[in-house]
Amino acid sequence: MFSWTGLLFVLCGALTPALCCDWLSHYRRLSNASQTLVLVMGGELTKDRSPVSFPYKLYESMYKAEVESQLVFIRDSLELISDLYHHDNRSSANWDTDKSEELLMNVHRQTEELSGCVSTNRRADSKLGKYYRRLKRSTLSRTGGSTASWELIRKATKLHLEQLDLLVVFMNRRRSTSTQRQH
């Protein structure tokens, strides 16, 4: 007996994860909301420079990677962003509590939905984890979670969310280009 569910399962297993992943269809809305929340949860972003350089080269390398690797990178980045905010002393940040909690819930939702698209066993390049550990150590851990360090984390979060959004736009363009070539 022919089963549509079985066919769908086979197709999703055989096709690239991005084609079967519903997450990409509403990522932009969640991403825009997260970027807005980062801006409105606090005052003006700090002009101070982070003690850890932003990993632009790591993002650049993702543009050349396979779709599954890109999805894993995005998922792991969102998890690591969320982990930054689970420091013991977030109370020193002068942020709107409701908006900062909404940001974390949004990031968590993105992570959860994306986790359904990729293998939970796969992890992004270890350089990504090293970057986030250095960022946390150089800002929050060394200062005990000062207001200034939280503002550096918020600024870095904004940059990461923007870069992840650009990567998703690139993935969607590449996907639509390859779909057009097939027709």
C-alpha cells in the first residue's frame, strides 16, 4: 500500500535539509523581531570596542559551506548567544526585563525550530565555541557582569544576529537560484 507519509519521509531524508525545513520560511520575521528587541531592550548601543574581535572570517567561510553546515552554524550560534545571557549577574544590565526575556524566548524558539532541521549530533566549527568562550571570559567573567560588559554583549549580539540574517538571505537566494535552474 502506498503511503504519502512514507514518501514524504523518504524525500525529506534524501533532499537537502533546507528544502524540508519549514524554519527558513519564517526565519526573517523572528530574526527581525530579535534584532529589534536587542535595540529596544536597552538604551543606545555602546561605542566601546569589545576586547574580542568579531569573527567576520568565520562568517565568510560559512558562505562557501554546504547548506547543512550553514544550518548547524546558525543553530549553534543562536544557542551560544542564548548561553551568554545565562550568566549569574544579569541584574546589573539596565535593560527592560520584559524585552530582554522576549529576546531570549525568540532566540530559543529559533534554535528549537532549527534543531528540527539538522542533526543534533553535528556541531559547528570549534572556532565558534572558542570565540564565544573568549567573549564571555573577557567581558562578563572578568568584570563580574558589570553594566558595561553587558552592553558589550548586547552590541555583539546585535552584530551576530545581523550576520546570521545575512547568511540566511544568502542561503535563500542560493536555494531559489538552484530551484530556477532545475526548471
